[in-house]
Amino acid sequence: MIPGMPNIPDLPAGPGGIVQEGLNSLISFGGAFAIGLIFGDRWGIFNEFGIPVLLADNVTSVEFQNTANVANAPLEKGTFTSYNKVQDPYTATVQMTKGSGGTLERGAFIAQLEALSRSTLLFNVLTPEYVHRNAAITGFGYRRLPNEGNRIIVANIELKEVREVRVQYEQEDVANPEDANTTDAGEVENEPGESILSQGARAAGEIATGLRDKGLEFLDAVESALGDIEVQF
């Protein structure tokens, strides 16, 4: 509980908690403020070192969307309950134009878009007020219209947030393999059961084998009794 504020649980400090998300927001805000003091107002897509990754002439627009999903479950009497909230990765669309430099530079701009959209690199979407971090380019498109100048490339770059996790591996050294800790591998499906026909055939075979053994024992007993009678005569 928070001291001095009864009935309020502790704020979660892990990923997705208010404390962690607040720290991330502060870093993004402070980063944009520091870049603005040094370089002035900057717009566009930058790498982790603050270097623009696309040689565009202008950034004409930036669209940003951040959503979350709330899980609901139906209850009696036409009502429902909400029990979880999961953050979706943010998406951003950055529109850039390229018209200077002739055919060579415009072609290089398109080649850059092709290469970056197929890479796994992460970038930052920078505006004068805020830095949206850790986004991958998931697609792009461009148009060239007569009323906008057919030599001007208007490109829309789609980005989506990426949250990486670290995989932790553990190695256990034991003298005997039997001393190793067991690991729960989850539920294991049962093997398909034996069919009724197979069960009937197997039962019939067991009965026939039993009758044969009993018959052989009976014949041995009769033969032994006859032998004893011959000896008495």
C-alpha cells in the first residue's frame, strides 16, 4: 500500500507498470527536448545515434496511434466484467518528399526505402516535442502526381513499435543424470486407444490359448492315469 493513501495498492514497477511507463515517457520527452536545444526542431526517422536514415527533402506529416485492448467476459443479467488491459504496439506513418538531386538521388531514396523496409533495424520517430522509440519500418508506398510535380516523390513510411525481450539460458552441472531437476514440458496427449475389433481379436486369442493349455493338461492327466492302471495289472 502507498503510505498515507489507504486502499491504494502499490504501483507495479515492472514492464507495463505505471512507474516503468512513466520513466519511458520521461526519456522520450527529455530526448526530444535535448535534441531541440542542440539542433533545433527536427522531424523524421532517425537511428539510435540521432542520425537521419532517409535523405528526404521534407517531412510533410507525422501520424501516430497508440491503442490498447481491454478483455471483457459476459456475466449474468446482460452485464460483463473487464479483467485485463493489454497495450498494443504503437503505429506511426511518416510522410516525406524527395524532389531534389535529379534522377540519381531520387532513385537512391527509393532504394533506401526498399532496404530499410526489409531490415530488422529499429528506429526512432522524432518530432520537436517527443521521441517515439524502437520502431521497425513495416512498409512504405509513394506516389507521383502531375499537380504535385511528377518529379517529386511523396512517400508514406509505416512503422510499428517493437519490444525486445532477453532470453535467459541456464546450465546445470550434475554428477549423475538422475540428479537433474525435472522440467515441466506441459500436457502430453495420450496415444490413440485400441479399437474394439482389435480388443475382440486379442481376447479371442487369449481364450483359445487358455483352452488349448487346459486341453493339453487334461490329456497329460489321462495318459498318466492309464499308465498307472497298466502297472497295477
